[in-house]
Amino acid sequence: MQHSLAALVLCLCCLSLLASDAAGHAGCGLGAVRHRQDEQLRKLLGPGYQHQQAPRRLQVAAGISFGSSGPPPMTRLQKLLNNSRPANMRITPVYQLEAGYMNAEQAQRLKDVLMPGAINILQQHIKVRIPSFRPIKAVRESIDQYCGDADADVVFKGQGFNGTDQVYYITALNSGSCSDNIIAYTIICHMEPFTYRPNVAAINLCPKFWALAEPAANKQVSALVHEMIHGLGFSDRMYPFLYDSSTGVQYDEVVREHDLSPAPTLSFPRLPLPLPNIAAALPRLPAAFARDRASVNNRVLDADDAAVRSAAAQGSAAAAAGGGASSGEQYNAAAEAAAFLAAAQRKVLFLVTPKLQAYARQYYGCESLPGAPADALSEGSHWRQANINHELMQPASAEDSQRKRISQFTLNFLDDTGWYVTDKTSAQELEWGRNAGCSFVLDGCSSYAASHKNQGYYCTAGQADKDVCTYDSRGIGMCSAIPGTTCFTAKADAEKPLLYCQDAGSFQRAGRGAYASSIAAVGGTVGAASSRCFHTPQQICTGSGNSSSSKEACGGDDGSAVCMETACDKGGKLLVLLRLQGSDGKRDVVKLPCSDGAVLDLPKLLPSKFKRGQITCPAAASVCPTLGCPKGCSNGYCWQGKCYCHLEFTGPGCSQSLVPSPLAGKVAQSLPGQQRG
């Protein structure tokens, strides 16, 4: 009799409550649920199962029986692959919302708008390589079946689901795993026989899912697509089952570890790096804050961040009071969290499957790169945000609040699973780290910043509490931590929302209208499509150096930033456009060449206009590709003269919404600074 293979994969995805109310995801699956998941996999695959390894013919080595006769599983898989015809993925959502917290309006919005939109987006990019040709159901009743918060008896004990390739159970419980900033989590609970493709997953939407601020529709749809891709297999517990679709042979290696080059840690005392990504997924601890590790392996315990933090405060004294197994081994969640966090921040995990490796090398311009950098905190279940930013499968919101994009990183990974065929022409382009070289990924952010003086990705010493340009020079933010790393970059913080040079309203909403006026007084411009951020090593003040004119005006502090208009010549060289008041009272335009990293001393260049002031030129490669986008790109973003649609849009000029009405109009509202070109 065939043995129906079921597996458990947990991903907890968190909402980052930034000052701008930007939504995002944080670290995945740690603690007791993962222990339980591994225990069940060992029951199914035998004692030799280890999720970190991907041996060839895992199912044979683990002793799985598919009957006494017939071809071995890998031969059956090869036959299926040889005869496969990729097809549009058939997706069946199953809503189990009655026992949850959602009101009728939220449930209707989820069913009629958000989930259909997320399905449309997924089908836009991904086809299934071998469609399901039988009902999705366990061949025999599963022993100790577990599907998270969902009741999956239809799969494990019932008639199953016909005519579909993927089933998503959707629940809305305020469970223990919804603590802190968790907005949703996904558990894979069943896989196709022979192909091992995940075909049943349970997604629980926590109450914070509905806390996503307007325009909420694009953030909620993005969060759903993120979770659904985890349900397709983007999770470390699935990596042992990935195989080369041309041979049907599992990869010898999927994940490779790399230790970052040591470097001094930057100190930003106002902005401590938090622990919620780890703590929220760890088990609830008893009063003694110690637990026998074996007992944790056999039980699923509620997560409780407060208990973990309390455990950390009480430390080893509480652990010593705990008792436990005769061996004396104690499981202290707080200590494990702290140790895991410290270790994760010192390393990068690489996903090294063939197509993904080739794309990563091309993207960064590094032929020796092992693969695509993945997040160590989630054990490789997201991209590493310090190296792959603004991507749909990164663990948290983009620091500059830009929309998430589904890029070739995610699509190549899905291709490499062996289960899917993706449309690369629908991929959205990323800019962060493009052509930045090997050291951008292989060295720590401090080392990279120290050796690349004009890089704009990471903050450097002395930039704390300063207005700092975002990496693409579109905005002005504060130096804050990138989740899961010790890196800092320009982003919104609790005190100062992000300011967009192209959006004068962002200055007004942040209560910094006077700042925008001071920028205009020294030749800068806020609100123009070509306005970009320039670092000011020295505050800019107008007026002649030999004059004490009462009309003198100053803008930008020492070590701060201002917005100025830009242009690029046919050779791709950057020009800065200063709008200065002339003798006739009108603002004249003065164009100055601005080479990468050059510091323009304004009094030397324009002595009749400036008394003091310096600006640092951003890299032309980060500015010029975003200028000159064709008209009609309001639902997308510009890169190298082409309009790339936001996740929820498609068609000419990105005019067609993939999210059904009535929220299609609301989805079209771009975040400040996102309407480019």
C-alpha cells in the first residue's frame, strides 16, 4: 500500500509596526512547533531523517515502503517528469473562520477580494510542473495528523479534494502564536506522493493582519501571497525534498552556511535591536523557566514573548531551580533565543540550487558567490534582508516602506524545487545591491561600508540621529536596524517618518514643512518627479562669502540631507539642478555635473550664490535608471526606462488590477514616493 507522505512546516510572519505603519514579516518557525514537526517527519521517514541534509533518494534511504512491487519511487518520479505538461495552478481556499475573531465584514472582504486577488497574483507568476491527477487525500488515515489550526479531516480522513493542485485552509484564530507582532503563519501538512510537492497548507491570519494601515489592501494581499508561497515549499523543512526537474534526483546540497567577515559593530544606542522574531516563536515557559528538552519535543506549546523576556531577565538562577530529566539537560528558551540570535547575526545562509545560484551571481556581479543569501534567523525560509531588499519573501517590511516585489530570486527558487515552472517575464526588478560585488554579500555590512565610501545601503559611524538618504536617494530617513542583522540603514523610526523627495506632502504629514521650505531656500526642490536626496557634509547657506546680506538662508544641517532635482545626460552621467533666485526675483536653474561620490563645494563653484555648504553626489547608477519612465506608470515603478507593475497590477501601463473590485481602486493608491516616472 502506498504511504501518503505528510509533513509539517511552520512559518511565522510578523508585522513591523513602524512609524509609517508599514507592514512586513519577521522571522520564522522556531521552538516547540518545529520540534513537533521534526518528530512527525522522523515517524514518517525513519530515524535517519535530518532536515538540514538533502541526501539523494531520501525516501529510499529512510526506508519508506511504496509496496513490494512496481518501479522504485525515483523511477516513477522521472516518468512523471518526462511526461509532464506544466499547467495553470488550480488553487482551492477552504475557509474555517467561524471559530475565529473575524467579523462578517472582514470575512467577506477576505473571501471576495483579498484571497481571490492573491490567487490571481500567484497564478500570474507560477505554473505547477506536474498537476495533481488524483484527489488530494491521504491514502490511509494519517497517524497523529497535524495541520496547525485547521481541521483537515477532509484530507486525512475524508474524501479529499478533486480537481485542484493546492489547498489552503484559512483560519482566523487569536492563538498563542499570534503574540507580539505576528500577522500570520503557515503550516504545510500534506505532500503529493512521488513528487513530494506540498499540496495542503494551513494559513492562520492573526488579528494584526487587520491592523495594516491604509492603503491596507495592497499590504494584506502581499501578506497573503507571501504566506501562500511558503505553502508552496519556500520553507527550510521542505529543502530535503527538492530535486532537479531534469533528472528527478534530489540535490546533494540546498543550503550552505557562510560566516561573515568580522568587523566592529556600529553603535546606535537609541535604536536597540529587538528580539521579537525569535521570542514570539518559542514555547511558553513554566514558572521555573526551565524545561526538559525531550518534553518540548513531544508537545506543542503556546508562544509567549513576555514569558521569554521574563526568563531572560531572571537568567540562569531560574533555570537552576527548575529540575528536569535525569540527565540534567535543561531547555531554557530565553538562553536558546539569545544564543541563536547572536549566531544568526554572524552568518549568512545561501540557497545554492542551480538556477538560483546563477541568477544571484549575475545580479550581484560575483562569479564566486555560493548562491542567494537567505535569512539565518528563519533558517533559510526568507531572503536575507540586508542583501535582498524589497522582495516579497524577505522577513520584514522594507525599511523605506516601498512595496514588496516578486523577483527572479523567488521565481528561480520555485523553479529549482522541481515542482513549478515560473514566468520570468512577469518578475519585478530589484535595485538593492545590484552589481555591488562579492563583498556586499560575503562581508559584514560594516566591512562593506568601510571599504566602499560612496555606498548608500548601510549607515556609517556618526550618522545616528541624523537625516540620512535612503539607498536609492528617493527619500530621507533615520538610521535603524535591518531585521535579523546588525546592519543599519535609512528608514522611518518612531519619531521621524520617512520623507520622500518626490512627495511634498510627506514633509507636511510629518510636521516638517519648515524643513521643506529651508531646502527650497537653498536651491533644492521637494515634490518634483526628479527630486533626489543629497547628503550635506556641511550645512548650505546662500549669500556671498563677502556679504552679510539679510537675505541669507540656510538648509540642511552638517551631516544631514536635502532634496534637489536631478537629470542624466545621454552618457548616463548625473547632473544636479539648483533652482536659485536671480536678480529678477525668478528662480534660475543652474546645472552642475555630479560624479559618483564627489563632494561639491558650493561656494567654490558658485561664489556669488553661496556662503557655505557642500553636497555629496549619489551614484548615477542608483538615480538614472529611475528617471525617464513612460507616462501611465502610476501603478508601477520605473527602472531603466521601463514600467514594472506593482504586485497587484498587470497589463499595458499597469492598468489592470488583479484584485477584484470593490477594493481595486483602493489598491491603486500608491504609498508616498511610489508613483515614479
